[in-house]
Amino acid sequence: MRVAVHFLPQRARRGVMLGALAAVVALAGCAGRQVSSTPQRYDLGADTAAAPNMAARAPVALSFAAAPTIGDGGMVWRIGDSASPQTYATVRWAAAPADLVRQRLIDRLSRQGPVVTETLVAGVPQLRVTLARFEQVFAPDGASSRGEISLQALLVRDRTVIAQTRIDEAVAAPTQDAAGGVAALRVATTQAGDALAVWLARQGAGVQGVGTPGASGASGASGAAPAARGMRQP
């Protein structure tokens, strides 16, 4: 597809580029629909990445939710900071994104200590995580894209909020299509899980290490885990 632009003001040129990219993605979806009516399905793949080297911790109870905009299986993409999210016509996740991300977080957090799925367990701190963003974001010119994920987390013990954080991860897509977005989101989700594990390790008294009574809870104490990439510490 070739779009000719002649002597348009900057705002108009940007609008034309956004429209052209949207048209390309939409046409790709329509072409795929003509070949097959069965959507291609993706998941996050096997969890084979090495985990951060951290001390073991006590059990946590994971409570997980997703923002209503995440959807039930469609793969979301958007252009830059546009407020108009789209979904691929012939590509879907194998399960709801919330279920895929939740399982990947359990896989990553279990490397450091037990993760229980019951939300009310006596004496066990509760980790409340909300999936706020999970999508492929294209540059306005369509030349690049990233898989972006955002998590909001609360650590609660005895009905008291101990700590909270937001984790944002963005990974460049190797190709500018749905498959490239999936590959980027796989890596971004694993990184987000590891960032969450590092943040938990820094909470000390909130999630005390297994077999390490009296472990320091200060984030700046000797032996504390390094700060997680993309993490906002209050």
C-alpha cells in the first residue's frame, strides 16, 4: 500500500500515517480471514528462562485480576498513545490473557517460594495483582512495535497494606505483526514476573525468607535484592 502525502501540515500528516498503518493491519486481517475462518491461537510458551538468584521466601497467597479492557482472548494492538485499541481479526490468545499472565506469574514466583491460590490463608501474606495493560503498541510510522505489560501489586498482611508498586515492562517486537507482538509479550511477561519477585524479596518482614528468621526488611540493607527493571517503588 502506498500513501501519497503532499504539503500537509504536521497534524494532518500524522493522521494520514495513523490511518495508513491501521489500514495495513486491517487488510492483513481480512486477507487472513479469506484463507481460513479458524483464528490462529498463541500462548506464552514454556517457562524456561533462568530466574533471579534470590534467597528463598515464605509462602504468599496470590489474588489476581485484570482490567476490563484486557478482554477474553483477543490480541490487542494500538498505535502509539492512541485511545483506540484494536484486536487482530484472525489471531487470538489460547486462553484469556489474565489466565496466561497469572500462570506465568505463579511459575516465576514459585522459583523463590510457595505460591498458594487461596486468597485467605491464616498467617500467609496476600499478594494482590491487577493486570492493567497487555498489548502490542506500534510506532506511529509502523516501523516498530513493542509488547507492553503493566502490573499493579499490593502486599497485604492481616488486612493491612504493607507495600504497593506498579511494574511496567516493554520489549521490542522482532517483527511488525501479531507473531512479533506475541514474542515480545512473552518476554515482557517473564520480566514482569521477575520484577515482582524482586520486589517481594525487598519487603522483608512482609514476606520473610524461609529459614531466615529476623531477616532485615530494609530495602537498602546488606544482601537486599537489586531494584527491579521497570518497577516504581513508593
